[in-house]
Amino acid sequence: MEILPPSSPPGDSPSIGELSSRVALSSRGEPSSRGGPSSRGEPSSRGGPSSRGGPLASSGAGVSADRDGGGPSSLAVTAELACRGWALPERIRDLVSSGAGSGALAACLADHRDLAVVLRRWRDSPLFHGGTDEMTRFAFLAYVRRLFLPDRRIDRYHRETLWRHSVATAAVARMIARTCGGPAPGVAFLAAAVHDLGLLASERVHDAALGRLIANVDELSAMHEIERESLGWDHAQLGGEILRHWGLPQPIVVATRYHHTPQTAVERGHPGAEVTACVALANHLCSRTGWSSMGIHNLPAPGGPVLERLGIDAEKLTTIWTQLPPTLRDAATLL
């Protein structure tokens, strides 16, 4: 089945700076002989921070997140440096904790008044659907938005373009979840909004190394493929590690970790496989329709098992395609 019909549709953190000199992304890690990146990092049956539920995940939580045990050490080092520079404030961490409700949200907004300002603006967006859980997701997203500031360019990489892609993917993932009756739309929305956080983290931890990798990106070579060839891991794995450390729910961590390899998550039955499928399909659709992460479309369409997991047939695919233009217009309200 074709993913799309034949016709087209109508400020830098000082702590990061101090830490970045301690790691060089390009100095380690040829692809490991023990297997490619998709062979590492199975979800553990042990409980962990991301096994918590809370308003950020209304379904699928309860199993600890992926770990990349045995992978190239530079992934662990880079993730550690990113997490040190991006340590979640207490009130923000409370938002992702199990049982977080209106009290935690009110305390967070009282301590972070800048987030309240953003929320008042976003509350008028067609993407905002009301309620405490939705407000909590948007408050967390407002915090994530700050990480993209100030704007910065490195070759074809551009923070504002990456944010534009992130919110577009979030809006489309929510639409896909609703159309398919699969995962909770709010969970799909947030998972898609943070799916490329690892790319931003790579830039902040070691911009020079990222610049060397970006120079090789073209219509035939996607960023995640170049990262795997040079480092032995990619930004999807890095983003998954950061979100696991932050304590986000399992489906969101898995969707980030596998958004470039969704068939692996589906075939292995990972918790959050449906969310991953939504994010991967949304990622492809946004890339193909001019909302890509680096201004270039080089992402393959998700395979048949991914579409089957969502129950997508020709009729649903037509519906998704029809809803795509207005959904992308809605995404522009979060820019």
C-alpha cells in the first residue's frame, strides 16, 4: 500500500557549554560488530523512572524504558552530558510523575511564569483540547520549547526548522491516532513533539561534530543513517536515553528511540509500539510535505507491518491524507 496517493495534497545553556569540551562525538564508535543500533537497547522488565504513568501517558505505561546496554560508550557519555545540562527543574519533573494533577500543574506555573505566558497563547490553538491532562502536556511542551532557544543554524540544521518539524509531527501523529482509534491521541502528540530531541542534544553537546555529520546529509542520505555509520548510534537512541532519564512514560521513550526503526518496535512487541507507528508515519508525512527536520525529504515510508499495527487500510489512508493540510495549518499556531 502506498503511504500517499499519487497526487499531492492541496539561549545556549552554560552548563552544556562547560560540559561539551569533555566529549567529541566523532572521536569514537565505528558501528559495533555486535550488531547495528536496532539490536541494542531492549526494554527492561525492571521498573524504572519511565514506568510512571501520570497525565503525560494515559495508556501503555508500567514497564521501564529502553537502555542501550553494551552499545558504544559515546552514546552513554553524550546522554550523560546532555542530561546534566538539561536537568529538569523540580516542578517540571513533578509534571511527569505518577499522579500529577492540577496541584502539580498550578505549582509549576507559579514557579515558571514564563510557561504560563506561553500556555495562555497556546490555549487558543486548535490543537489544545482542554482539561488538566492536556494542560499538563502543553506545560511540559512549553518547557521543551525553551530548549530550542535562542535560534541557531549549522549548515542545513536550524533550531527553528527542527521545532517547526516537531510540532507538525505532533499534530499529525495526534490526527493519525484519532483516525485509527489506536493509542491515546495526547500521548501520540507529546511523543511526536519530542521525538527529535536527541538531535538538539547532539548540537548542544558537541556542535562541531554534528556539523561534520550534517555536511553529508542529502536526498539519499538521512541524518540517522550518517550518525549510525560514523558513531554506531543515532539521535533517536540519544533522545530515548534523555527521556528515560527524565522519567517520561514508556510509550514516549520507545517512540523516540524507534521512530526511525518502527518496524523493530512493532515486530518485537515493545510497549508503545502503536505510538511509535503513529510518530514514524507522521514523521514521514511531514518530511514529504515540506515540514522536514532539515529542509530536505530523505525519509523512507514506514513498512507494511507498521501500517498494519495501526489498522490502516486504503480508506483510512485517504482520510489521513485529506486531513493532513488542515492539520498542518493547525500546527503553525504553536510556532
